[in-house]
Amino acid sequence: LFIEDQIEVTDRLKLIAGGRFTYAAARSDKALDPATGELGDLDEDYTSIVGTGRALYELIPEHWNVYGGVSQGFRAPNLHDLTASIDQRTNTMAIGARGLDPEDYVQFEIGTKVQDDKLAGEVVYFYTLVSDQIVDAPTGGVAPDGDTIVSRVNAGDGWYQGVELAASYRILPQLTVFGNFTWQEGEVDTFLDLSDPTSKVRAPATRVQPMTGQIGLRVDDVNRKWWIEGLA
């Protein structure tokens, strides 16, 4: 459930404020209980109220603006976090955990956007604070096959930041060059050695999109019935 309002402060300044309520539930009568190793009931509930605030100022009305904002987010534990019992890495067995809290995020962003008959472009920078991210943690246990047993815990505090750019320029009425670029990085608390409970450190975040760029050239039919483009 969400609500949002846009406030016209002046002809050029707009404020956008919103809030969101989320309810999530996990239910099962045949979920593996990590504590006992037996199938049993799973009954977990999660609620969250988050907000967002954003300001947009038009430097040149309808052609160039700058904006900035702060927004919150959360992720409820999923069934893998709660009930997993799988070999997920070499010599590692992951089991779920009950009583997990949701992950919480706060993101700050600032950017600018331009657009006219020939040029369109946007540049944005973001910085995200991470709290209670769900990560694998040592349990001290060893499976019958010798695998190290890990479980899920809310131990991942940290941050992410990144820059995104996109632009296009119409060289001729039927010829446009365009491109985009993305760079991200982050650091999150994690366990370097999944067999050592004391190995928790702040380390580079995993599964972060690598530096990515694209450039292309597009040709449009005069009557806009077809187009062809090449990408690199």
C-alpha cells in the first residue's frame, strides 16, 4: 500500500513525498526446521513502513533539471533464507534460520537530466546504506559428508555507491548515436572464513554489477516504419 504527493512549490521547484506499507508472510506446514532437522510449521510475518522524499528543480523549463532525493527500502527474508538445506558452495551446506529480521536500506541520490530536439541525457550518483543484510555465517557444525554448515544471519551492514550515465544525440533526422555507462561498488560485513565465527570483516560486496558501457548507432526510416541499430 503506498501513497505519493507532488507539491508545486514554484513554477520550477517540485517536491515529491511518499510512503509505503508492506506486509509479507511466510507459511508452510512442511518446512525444514533448522533447529531440529525435521519438517514442521513455518509461520513468519514481516511489516515495514518506509518513506521517500525527492526534490526536482527545472534550470531550463522542460529541457534541463536537477534532482535529489532520499528513499528507504526493505527486503523480507525469503524461503531460502528461512528453510534452505542445500549444498550451495564447494564443501559448504547452507541451512535456513528462523527469526530473521528484514534487510533495511536508505538511498541518497543526486542527478541531472537534459532533453531537447537533438540531445537527451542523464547523470545520477547514488549512495546506499545497508543495515541487517542477510548473509551466510558459520555455525560451528559439520555435515556427515564433511561439509561446513552455515546459516543465515542479519550481520551485513555496509554501503553501496554508483554512477549511471545515459545519452543520445540525433546527428541527422534519421541518424542517432546513443550510449550508457554504469559503475558500482560496495562494502558489506561478511564472514571471510565460513568455518571461523571470528572472521567477520568489512569486505567488497559480492554480486555487484561490473563496470558496464554501451554505445550504439541507430537509423530510422523516414516514415518511422522500421529502424536498424548496431551496439558495442
